[in-house]
Amino acid sequence: MSQKVQAVIVRAKDAPVETVTIVIPDPGPGEAVVDILTCGVCHTDLHYKLGGIGNDYPYLLGHEATGVVSAIGAGVENVAVGDRVILNWRAVCGQCRACAKGQAQYCFNTANATQKMTLEDGTELSPALGIGAFAEKTLVAAGQCTKVDQDVDPAAVGLLGCGVMAGIGAAMNTGEVKRGESVAVIGCGGVGIAAIAGAQLAGATTIVAVDIDDDKLAMAKNMGATHTVNSRTQDAVEGIKAVTGGFGADVVIEAVGRPETYKQAFYARDLAGRVVLVGVPTPEMKLELPLLDVFGHGGSLKSSWYGDCLPSRDFPMLVEQYKLGRLDLDAFVSERISLGDVEAAFTKMGEGKVLRSVVEL
């Protein structure tokens, strides 16, 4: 029997969000209904609101979430009713080209729920990243649920569902940071600071944080940065080279998503170093680099999609690091809010005042 719950939607491009009643169907084969505990307010939700991802309005926003499985459909074996889970948007299929090559972290055919959640009048909703978790309950593919321990703060570990995982994974998975290496991170929002935390967890000894905001640089220092560069007053490339023996960093992570900062990342790495793009560019952006410089610097230029994570592998491991005191996920939770505060949280995000606002239900 379907259920009616409260949820946050956006009806049109750049319209204010609304808290409305939506209808959650019973789970079908391979699906699960999850009672949401927490959901972080992520930049991706804002991109949906502003029309930067698609035009399939109305969108059911929210995706960076924890919850408790309250119902499962036929054939579901990976989770059971009562399990605490982090939701993810990479439910691997096991059959696509990437999965067949043993690279499930790149799965090209990730699963979402087949059925649609709707408004009370039957209007179908498009859930953000196939999740839609600014809601009391949501319907997902069972593979989007990763079981985790119940003795941890759901608001903190839920951030692994998107932004924090993207940053940590950019360092540990995509950048393959090794013990003793140097890392620079350009852009110290939530994802960039998570990349700093990931670099520290991986054993980097020199970690350079770059931003134009001193408050963000202070947060980066608290999360593991050994050096900071304010690129409003100092050249970012020269600043990074100054603390890496004049050579540049082994790994430079670009967490802004702009051509200007990507060029800084490119020229701030050591010969044969790695550049990782985790910042999300907009469709009109273009990058120009002298091809001879690309050849001459060697190394690799990578993009990081969801931190190249495999949720079933990475979420439990990172939760354990959190429990051991090696990964301070609590520091990412700037405030705890209700469903009705999402619009205000978007404003704070734009002003750079928070790492994460987290909706608690």
C-alpha cells in the first residue's frame, strides 16, 4: 500500500523549493523503501534547482542521505528491513563493460528504482541522482543501499553518500595518493576539504590548501592541510612550488571546476605528477593548453566521478576510520536543519558559510 509523506521539491528552473506531500509506492522487485534519518544539502541539489543538470521538473531533491530500510521488494538480498544504510548513486549492475572488466567503481549502468514517486495528483517526480532524500521516506533500487553500523552519527556518515566521498575518493582512489607524497588541493569547499582529509588519511606528508577565502583555508588547516595559499594575494602555482622544493606537488586536486583553476593545477604539479579534476564544470566551459606542455609534463590528467568509489567497499571502510578517530566526519556538519530550511541552506551554501547543512528527520 502506497504511503504519503512530506518532501522538498522544485517545480521549475530557479523556482523556490516547496515542502509538499508526495506518494511513495510499495517496493517492487529489486527496490527498497527507506525511512530517511538525515540528508546533506549538496551543491548538486542546487544544480538541479538552477536547471544545470536537466529539465525533468518537478525534481524531488536530496541524495546525500542515511536511513533505515522499512520495506523491500522481491529478490532483494543485500539489505533487510531494519538495516541502517547510506544511500548511494552508484548501484553497480555487475554486467556492463566496466563491471565485466572488474572495474565496478566505473559502472556504466547503475540502477535506480523502476517505479516513480509522485505528487498527490499523480505528477511523476524526478529524484535527484535517482534518490530524492529530502523526504520522510524514499524509494530506491536496493543496490543504492549500503549497510553500515548503527552506532555512529547518521548526519556525519551520511555525507559519504556524495560530497565527502567525492573528495576523499579523489585523493585516495583517483589520485592514488601514497605515503610520503605531496598533495595540493585547489578549492576548499566541502569537496576540497574532504580531499584534504583523504590525502591525510592516505599518508601524504605535505598537503597544500589553496583558496581565496581565509576562513576556508582555516578550515582546511584544521582538517589536515600543512600549508595554505590564498590565491587572491599569492600566485597559486608559485605558492605550491614554494613548499614542494620548487618542483610542484605529486598530486594536484582541482575542486573548483573552472578552466583557470585547472590550468593552475596542471602547472602546479611535479613532472610525471597527477592532476585530478573533481570540481564540476558547466557545459560552456573550454580548456586550452599547449599540447607540447601536456607532452612535456608527463604524468596523468584524470577526472574523478564520485571519487571513483565502490560504495560496498568504501563506505564501511571510511565509517570504520571515523569510529577509530582517523577521519573527522563530524567537522563537516556545520548545522542541523529541518525540511523547511532547505532554501535558506542553499543561500548559506552560496555565501560559503557552511561545509554542510544537514536535514534531520
